Amino acid sequence: MNEIYLHDVPLGEAWSRFREALHAAGLWGPLEAEEIPLEEALGRVTAEPVWAAASSPHYHAAAMDGYAVRAGSTERASDRSPITLSTTSEAQYVDTGDPLPVWADAVVPIENVEPVDPDELGRARRAIVVRTPLPPWSNVRLMGEDIVATELVLPAGHVLRPVDLGAIAGSGRGTVKAWRRPRVAVIPTGSELVPPGGPARPGKIPEYNSIVLAAQVDGWGGAPTRWEIIPDDELRIRRAVAEAAASHDLVLINAGSSAGSEDYTARVVSSLGELLVHGVAVRPGHPVILGTIRAGSRVVPAIGVPGYPVSAALTGEIFVEPLISLWLGRPPAEPQGVDAVLTRKVHSSAGDDEYLRVTVGRVGERLVAAPLSRGAGVITSLVRADGIVIIPAGVQGLEAGERVRVRLYRGSQEVDRTIVVLGSHDLTIDLMAQFLAQKGSRLSSANVGSVGGLIALGRGEAHLAGSHLLDPASGEFNIPYIAQYLPDVPVVVVALVRREQGLIVSAGNPKEVRSLQDLTRTGLIFVNRQRAAGTRLLLDHHLTRLGISPEEIRGYAREEYTHLAVAVAVASGRADAGLGIRAAASALGLDFVPLFQERYDLVIPQAHYSSAVLRPLLDLLGDPGFRRAVGELPGYDPAPMGTTIASIP
């Protein structure tokens, strides 16, 4: 055990060890077959061919409402010389689907007959008049037209769709033999965990990894069972794992897979069976555990799933989905892959395969991929992700503008109608995404700062950028910077909002911060925005005017990428103050010291301004509901929204 304890192995080698153990246990293939009712069979995989038990239809059936006749009796019919057929011996009324009389071989549609002495329903009492000849078997569904008894309806290994269930039923069968759904136990562990929805307390974390893992298992075709939270107690975890293995095909033990003093998963797996792998060279998710557990005469695979949310979800994709697909008798999922251009440089560990989350959108003729937050605990990065870029081990990073292969989480059509916004963070952009989603459009944004957004526009990586860059010389927002960073790109500048910037401070302002000068006080800790952010440039401008050096401010070099992140730093006690917008302070119940009013604009290349992709966003700027929602954000004024500030050149 000591030889493999938290020792990263390449992903391919980890799978090889796991596969060999499953082969030896007879588990490298579908589980046993079971007969199930058709109403329970959607998405299941046929374990054997489905042969028709009966023909469909199993008799000659009328294809429409009308009169069953002998085709030969109508061969002389015409407009000039109609024929009359008796309804007692030569014609018989039938509805669609009725069996034909044994003597008939055609149906005259009801609209093509003239009833003689009709009843109250319009049907002939004594005879019908026919003016058009009919070939044999006209308007008749012949026996076996759809399915012939004994013919193949579906092959083995077929994933059943709604139409397939209809075909099986039509062939005379009410059940189908499919591979059994694997039963998967999901066991969350950790003394710090509490059920979701309860009061948040320091040191306690809502447990939701098991919800994600169980939903993944269910979506992939397995049958999940979620255990109650097991505290960090080795004996209780071992008991729960043994109990789960006795009645399940796979056991997922969430958390406790690293090398801390309360990480028991590896020891539990080793004590109940065989520990195969402890640590896989992938990020996020390297402290993965693979092993097997003895449950009587059965061998049950077990996976120790890392506790960080992104690591847990990606472990499901990398290890659990292929195993479930194997047991269900189908190939592993193969996400659609597309080539895209990376919007910014990323660094990577040379020793691991990294799963980089990205947003994707089509800008002009090419797809662009914007990297998202890479933290293993940032589950919102998976929520926002359109796909994954795998950076192979041995590659230390990717350059901005480099072509990458993206494994899509979304359909390509959804990506094609995505509006890509790069630039300064603003709560209005988040609100805009919500309103556009309700109207059937989609907005994807990444916070790269105002300057970063303009640079992205110059590289053709976004449809528009959010910017609030103040030019100290002219007092004008954005226009001088557009001339600097986009000299050859015609753009339209559209006002979005006026908003209030100031110092975000703790509730009650216990440090009595009143101005930028107070940031130089001994003992006061500041948190800044990233370089090239509009807020950072605004701060630097006013510090210069006041003659304050950045070195005088403790924490000036500490950077956050959004106003809300600055507010969190203050709320958590990591900082006493940070420059940001009033709405961010209000969102976390903090105090706010107002300092500046600024205009936040949308900078839109003219090539996209009149495009169909951007039309929903521009229309939204005049939407009363959207303007009202923005106006309700503390410190926001939507009055200038939609105003064209400039068209350059």
C-alpha cells in the first residue's frame, strides 16, 4: 500500500490497472440481462436482437375512411359513366384501421363516393356511386406492410429511443430484454459537511457533491443511491462501504481521498479489498482512488472521488461514465469536438493532464474559447463551461491565439448563437445574461478587465467589450483608449449605465475609512483589482493626483478579478477596504464610501453591431423590464442606456 499511497500515475496507466482488475473479476463487459416492460425501457440498451412476434399490421387494413370494394368492379367507372355498387353485396363501409372484408381488395375514400339514400351520418343506405376506377389494393395497408413476423426489428446493443419502443410494441411484444442498469452507491464523507439548505456556519460546508454524482450516474443510465453523510470516522466509513458493496455494483466514496490525517478512503478500500491506484496525474482531480472490494463471492469496484466539487464532477466524467457505459453495453460518451482559438495565455503543470474549462462562442468566422477559473472548488466554472480543453502532460501552457480542441458540453447550434462579452466585470452583464436567456439567446462573459476587453476585440475574440476607462487628460471615458488599442477596428460605442464607485468597507465601517488617503494608515489592509482593470486605472489616476505612492498602501498588490470578489475579501476579513461598485457592497451587507461617478460602455465592432447574433442584446437595451431591473441595483443609473456615444471612425 505504501508504494501507491498518493502516488500520481498517468491516466492511461490508472485505467489499465483498473481494467485488468475488472477483467479478472469478470466485470469488463455488460452486466446481466433482464426483461423489462416497454414503458421502463427508454434509454436502455438491448441485450439481444428483437425479432418480430407478429406482423404489423397483422391483417389487411383500411388506410382511410370509405367503402371496401372489389377493385375489378370499379374498372369501368368514369365521370361520364359512373357505376353504382350495392352496400349489401358490393361495398361495405369501413373506418381507418378496420380489417377489410375477405372479398375486398381496395377502399374508395369517403370523399370520392356519392351515397344513395344517405343516413344521418352521410353513409349510404342502399348504394354508392363511384366515378373513378381503383387499382387493386388502393388505400389499403397490407398485412406486414410495416413489420413481417420473424424479421429483425432492432439489433442487440441498440440504445432504445421512443420510436423504438413503438416498433417493439407494433411487432407484438410488450417487453424487451436489456442490460441491467448498474446500481451505484454514492457515499459522502466529512465531519464538516451539512445537508444543503441549512444555516451556514463557519467550518460547515453544504454537501452537494453526492447530488452531482448521483445526477451524473442517473443521466448516464445507472441507478444511484445516495447515502447519508458519514463523518470522518474510519470505522463508520468502512461499515458504510461494506454495506454498500453488498448490494451495489459500484461504490463511490466522496472525499477523504487525499493524504490528510482524516483522509480514510485509501485505508478503507485497502482493508476491504485491493487498492489499485491512489493518485492520477490529472488536474483537477489528482487524488483519485481506484480499487476493488470483496463482498462475499463478488468483487465490487470502488472509486475514491476527490472532495473538491470540480474534481468530483470531472472524476465522474473520466472514470464513472465509461464504466457505466461498459456495463450497459454501449460505447463511452464521445462529446462533440470543435477547434477554437484560445483568448488568453494559460500555464499548466507539465506533469499532469489538465482539464481546462472554457466558454465558447462563434465570433465572425471562427470559434473562440475563453478560459474560466481553474480552481478545483469552483463548481460555477463547470456551470458556465461550454466545454473542456485537455492540456496533455508535458505541455507547460498554451499561448493566446493558439488553436485548441474543445470537447463541447453544449450543442454546436447553441454555441453559434452565443454572444461573447470580454472586458470589465459589471453586475449588469450578469443581469443581461439572465434576460437574454429568457428570450432564447445566450450570453457568455469573461472578466479580463477593460483594457483586456479592448485587446480581445482587436484580436477578433469577442462580439463586444464592457469598458469604463477614464482618460485623465480629457476626462472622457473609453474613446481615447479605443483610439490607442483599436486604431484599425471600426466600432460603435453604446452607453450601458452610470454607476457609483467607492470604497467597500466592513459593515459599520469600524476602521472609519473616509477617503483614499485613509488607505495609507498603518494597519489598514487594502485589496485591489487586477492590472488593466478600469477600476484599477481609476484608482491609480486618483492616487497620482493625491500624490500617494502604491507602496504606501498595504495590500495594493493583492488582486481580485471582480467587484464581488473584492466585496468577499472585505466580508471575510482578508481586507479592510477595496475599491468597487456600491451594488457589490450592498450584495454582501457591507458599508460603502462613495467617491466617483463613472460611465460604463459597450464597445462593439461595426462588423458585429448589425449582426443577427447581437440584435437580441441591442433590443434588450430598450426593454423597460431590463432597464427597471438595472435601476434597482444600488448605485446604478440606467438613464444613458442604449445611447450611441460614438461611431469610430
